[in-house]
Amino acid sequence: MIQGKVSLAQSTADSLYQAKNYPLAGYYYLEMARNAEFKTLRLDHYYNAACCYSLSGKTDSAMVLLRLSVASGFKNSAHLKEDADLSSLHALPEWAQIVSQLEKMPTVGTHDPTRTRLITTDVVNFWKAYDIARSDTAHRADIYRQYYLNVGTDGLQDYFAIKVRSINRFVTEHNKKRAFYAAIRKNTTMVEQLKPGMISSFVRLKEYYPEAWFPDIYFVIGAFTSMGTSTDNGLLIGLDQLARSADIPLGELSMWERNNLQELAKLPNVVAHELIHFNQNGIKRDTTLLCAALVEGMADFLGELISGNTANERLHVWAKGREKKIWEDFEKEMYLDRARNWIANSNQETADKPADLGYWVGYQICKAYYDKSSDKKAAIRDMLGFKDSKEFYEKSGVRF
């Protein structure tokens, strides 16, 4: 199975899958694939439908669906080979063909930090679509689909599927922020000027962690839904959340949006944060708040180590003098499935308390672990591959 952001339809399908009602779950996944607006969603749903048909003993149908997933962009051969849901397909002659096909696909990224690809074509396409849409407001959704999404990179396809979810939502959010989006064009076209700072942080990560992998980096314009994330295709950076300057109007933004609109100069720090996430494949994750905080706080801490600044500086400013109270509150939930109260909890932001304080707590734990270690490179390897979040926390010796 592939886990994704959950819609109501997917929640139903996932529940049926958990209940082992594979035929009905497969039907729902297949219907979602047929109606998917974005290629990345299509490949996920076809893949999950294939799993369900495989578990139902319908191997021929499962193989057809798996091929549709590959045709839609699925390329993770390692996941494919390890997925027990598809074990009934291994005896089919087509299985070896698909595995071989995926293994021969070009690898995304490089071990050489100086050869990292920074891809900005989606930004160029967005502003082209934006100009066309301004003169034909009645057909904005179709215009953005034709001139931005349909010609977009794999990174843009992933970003829209994971973080935007609907072209209509995209247009609605832009309608709410007309003055804002009209003002940020200049700032979103300045990525090349910040490339030296990004490459410098990549080189530094390579020095600390020789095994580091440097994926393609896609810069896109979203709907103020994500500053950064990563997929198998690379790092995805939402430049509309990194376009702050003195001349950008903020009146259309919510409190959380105003507080989380970063200056473009912060771009290398945000990219560094996401780069750490891309290199966290060795971590054994669990459902606790502690694990989620370590994953995010580590990206902040190591991102700061290689780029010079944390991507979430405002949390550190706010936390000063409040450290003990933050920790006391965190301790009450740290071993529970409560990350929603500490991470990506923009709905809980108030004028007196920021969201995302789990990043700050995880940062402090990782910093303590790093500071007490005599072998800094070994400490970084430990972070990027911890298997037990509680054990890692206890070894850190962090104190508030």
C-alpha cells in the first residue's frame, strides 16, 4: 500500500482495507483513480487498487492496475519489491518485467552536491498562465490547468496532488489573495541569485554525512498550502510562502499566513530543512508525538547546521523564557498519537502562541544529542537513522 493525505473517499477505502474487505476497498481505489485530477493521485490509487485485487486473488486484474500505476508515474522499485500485498503477483511473468523496468529508470538526484538540479520552469509557466488568466477570469481554472499544470514538471504534479488537491481550490485561494499574488512576481523569479547559498549548504551536508543524497529541487507557486515537502521525485518548494519583502501587501493573509510568510533570503534554510527530510530514510517511525517532533526538529537543527539558520526562527524567539512550560506541556502528550497538537496545527495558532512548537522541542532534543557527542558525524548518522524515538530522546540527556 501507499499512504497519502486522506480525503473522505480515501478514508472510506482505507477503512475497508484495514477491515480486510479487499474487493470493496479495491473498487473505491479504482473509482478514485478514474476520477483523479492529478497524475500523482492517479498512480497512488491505481497502486492501492492493485494491492487490493492482489489480496483478493484477482492477480490478472491486479497486474493490469499495477501497470496503470507505472504508466501514471510510479517508480519506487524498492517499495514494490517489499510490499507483501503484491506477493501473489511474484509468480506471474509480468512481475519480473515491471521490476526490471523500474530498476532501469534514471535515478533522481546525485551524490555530488554541486550537481544538484534547481528547476524553476514551473515558476515561468505559472506567470505565463497568470497573465492569460487575468484577461479571461471566467476560465481561470481551465487556463491554469492547460498552461501551468498540464505542462508542469513531475515535481509540480506531486505538489498539487499532495498539497493543493484541487485546481478549483488553487483558484479559490488565489482569488482571496489577488493583491498578494500580483505583488510577489519579482521575488519568485530570484531563485538563481540564491543558488550559491544553497549549494554551499549541500556541500556542507556532504562533509558531515558522506552518504547524503541530493535530489532534484522543484520551485513552484502553490496556494499557500506548503512551503516545502519532498517526494520520490525530489524537493518541492512553494515560493509563494517565501516571497516576503517590505512591498508585499499582507492584508489578505490570515494571522498564521502572515506569521509564516518567509523572506526570500530564507530560501536556502528552507531547502536545507527539506533536504534533511529527504535523507531520513533510515528512521523507524512510530505514531507518537515524540517521533514526529524528532523528525521535524532534526530537519530544523541539521538544516541550521548546514545553512547557517533555522527555517523556523520565530519559534525560537517566542520560546525564549518559556522553555520549561513548553516542555511540561509536551511531556503530557509525547508518547501519544498527538502530533496534531504540535505540528502542522495552524488551526491552533493564536496571537499569544504560535503553532508548530513540536519543531522547537525536536530541535532541542537533537541539539542536545549532537552537543554531547564527541563524534559529530556519528551523531548525525544516529539522527538520520534512529530506530527507537524514546531511546534516542533518553540518550540526548536534554534538560529544560
